[in-house]
Amino acid sequence: MKNQTNKDNSFFFAYTAVLLVIVFIGFAPSLFLRTAFDTPPIPPYLYLHGLILTAWFLLLIFQAWLIRKSHTTLHKRLGYFIAAYGIFVIVGGLLATSNTVARGFGGVVFLDTDMADIDPGMGAGISYLEFISAVVWANLAAMITFAVMLSSAIFFRRQSDIHKRLILIATVAIVGPALARIARLELLGGEQGLFLPTTIFLLLAAIIIHDFRTLGRAHRASLAGAGFLVIVFLTSIAIARTEFGLEFVRGLA
């Protein structure tokens, strides 16, 4: 049992480190290392949004480190703060999403502009409206999944095996924007390519593979959480393409 616990703690610490690296790479040009890149200015609320999200990932890896080092008392005390902090993550995400359409690309893009005329790495053959609708609805799906998984993790806080898996899946739900920016690299096929969904699938699969290695089966929390995430995101893709979904996004312009 002790050996299994050690494997669990090491895995979850390494996993949170991978998520942090993804966020750093994805937002290095626009936030963390923007002075080294030719990056257009961004409004102050996006700096705030970036800081809030970054702090979440740092808090997560710190919590995983505390468990790895058996500092469970401090981990539990910080847990109350981090649970409350999750509200800021949701509010920050919704704030950024609500301004996505109006912000456009420096105000020089129209809803019917072909994405190929903006940046081929972000999609081609679709209008800006279709592209940004997918972004907006994916972001909303991320916030819904994050809120549900975090709330569930808080509810099951006394059952550590469930708690930590739900926390990880909640966090996987919000790495999409970082992965989307990484996907803009030409060799990865752009935001409309397979890189983003494939990476999300691999991140979820890694949790389930770890379950089989340590438990001999997939943990019910892993299956439930991963299933919920997939269903919500597939639903968001379907809604984004409907007239209702497009009209909702037009209303944000």
C-alpha cells in the first residue's frame, strides 16, 4: 500500500508539472516572454486573466509537492483557499471569453473574414465567425467542466483517490487555450488540426493508464471525469456550428 501511495504521489506531481510546462510554452510569446517576441499589446484584463490561471497551476503543483513530501496538514489547510480561488479561475475565464469576439485581431477583422487571410496557422477555409464560435464555446465548455470537476473534488475531499483525480481532470479542462497556441506551429497543423484533441486525449489516457498500473483497473473517478469532459466538449463543438451558437457569438461582437 505504501509503495502504491508513493507511485500515486510521484505520478500526480509529475503530471501537474507537465500541465505547467504546457501552459508556459503556450503562453510564452503572449505573456511570460512577450518582450522577446513581436507580440501586439493586450488589454490589462488579459494580464489579470493570465496571472490568475498561472497561479492556479502553480498552486496545483505546490499542493502535489506537499503530498509527495507528506505535508498533508498544510495541504489540507491550503485546500480551503485553493477551493475558493477556483472561483477566480472561472470568473477570469468567463471575462476573457466574453471579450474574445469584440477584441478580434486588433479590431481589423470582420466576422465574415476568411481565417486564411488572418493566419493560416489558425485555420483556413472557414470564416472568423465560425472559428471564434468554436473558441468561445470550447472556453465555455472548459469553464463548465472545471466548475463541475472542482466542485466534485471538494465534495470528495476526504476520499483522496477520487479527489486528486477530479482535480487533475478539472485542470486538464483549462489547458485547451495553451494547447491551441502551441498548435499554431506549422508542423502541428494549426488550431483546427488534431494536435489539441489528441493531446487532451493523451492527458486523460495517462490518468487511466496510471490507474491500471497501480490499481489493476480504471478508477471510477477517472472514467467519470474523463467521460464528462469529452461529452461536454463534443457538445460545445456541435453547438458552435448551429445557428443558435453562431448567433450567441455574434451577440458578443
